Amino acid sequence: MGKTAFMFPGQGAQYVGMGKDFYEQIPVCKEMFELAGRASGLDVVALCFEENEQINITEYTQIAMLAAEVAMLKAVEEKGVKPDVTGGLSLGEYGALVASGVMSPEDVFKVVRKRGIYMQEAVPQGGAMVAVLGLDTAVIEKICEETEGCVSIANYNCPGQIVITGEEGAAQAAVEKLKEAGAKKCVKLNVSGPFHSPLLVGAGEKLAAELDKVEICDIAIPYIANVTADYVAEKEQVKPLLEKQVSSSVRWQQTVERMITDGVDTFIEIGPGKTLSGFMRKINRDVKVINIEKVENLNKLDELV
């Protein structure tokens, strides 16, 4: 029998109306949206379901996304499906923490509300993130290292898709070199800052103070951290890794490859969009991928119970 992984997406997959059917049809999901509102001091229900511009601003995006993810997670759990391992991309790592029993939903909502604020505040003028398509990872790493200024890899998403991050001038200089080296495409991302860059170390330090206020529980279900692409062995490692995650590379491809090596053959993406399912097609087409974004998707889980 193979293993099952729960995986949670990060910022960028949000949209108005995400999770609304869960809120309206499943009581525990409604509870999670309302809990997110109380814990964050925001009207999360309105943020997620009513037309607004805030949903795409980091300070608000993160709590909205996580509310939807945790609500959907609770619906999956009610179906009786349990993971053998969990992981999430950037913000999604907090969904994995809830699934693994490491943090309570309330504490996660409190921390992520602050994480969004600190990351928004830390954004320097002129930061940029660029998706680099169709170029060998080692070449991208070398060009980033050799480019003057602050530019580094933000995300190892999947084969052929790496995201770089840093100062706008340095990122643009790197893009010119990457194109010369044979990159098929370099797409500037519509984000409000150079996330997962050393420029955000200060945001991580502020986040650490918030993490000190919450309880980290024993790891009931193994989870893999973005920073290391490895299992978190002791609960004492959780807070330092979350602090570092804000300014470090997200090793998503390596995370998934580790899971597959350890016998995972079914991946359940829980949350808005199908970003991680798309990455999976490029990482490994031989595994089963189930996307849970609508209530009707829950029927796909019947064969796993």
C-alpha cells in the first residue's frame, strides 16, 4: 500500500469566492472561517467571498488563503482521509502544520496574520520576483551568485521553473544573463515584494517574536519543511525553521521528490487553485494527484477511505 501526502499551496492562487461552498455547506468549515476572523481581527468571510482589492495584498492574502485551506482540510479530515506526510509551499507550510497537529488552527491564524503584515512592511522599494522557465537549475544558481547586488533563488518549483528574487536592478541584470544563457522565458511576477529573499530577514525576526507566543505540539504526522526539504524531527526545530523560511529558498521540487522516494504515491492538494498539481505533472507523472478546491471534489476521496 502506498502513502498519501497532503500538500497546501502558497500565495498567488487566491481568488474571491474561494471556499465559499465549504463555508455554506459544511459546519466545521464555517467554524474555521469564523475562527480565522476572530484570531486575526479581520472580517475574513467578507475578505474571501465579497469583491475587494485587499485579497491580493500580502497583508490580507495570507490569512484569507490559510482560512480557505484549513477549512478545506477539516472537510477532508471529516471524510476520514489521513495523510502519512504533509508539506506546503511557502504560506502553505502553515496548512501542513495544522494537518500535522503541530499548531492549532487558532494559533496558525494569529501567526499568519502577523506574517503577512511583517512581510508587507519589510518590502523594500524596487524589489522583484521573476519566474525563469526552461533553464538548468545549476546555471540559474551560478548566474545569481555572479550578479552584483541581492538576487537569489526564491522557489525551486519544478523542473524547468525556478523563481528568482531580490533587488529590482540585480534581478533585471540576472534576467539579461539568464536569457543569454538560454532561458526560454523570464516572467516578472505580479507580487508586492521580493519574498524568500535575504532582504526579508527582518520580517523573519519579527515573526520569531510572534511564534514565541504560541504552543508547538508534538509532531503527530511527519511534515517536510521548505527550508531543508527534509522532515522536521523535533518540535524545537519548528519555530527557527519558520523564521528562516521567510527569507530562504522554498525547496518545493526537492520536498515532493523526498516524499516520492519515501513511498508517497497519492498527493492531495488542499486549497484554492491547481498550482501544485501543475508542478506535479513536471516533477513526476506516475503518482496520483487529487485536487480539493470545491465541495464536489470531496467525492474523489471515497476510494481512499
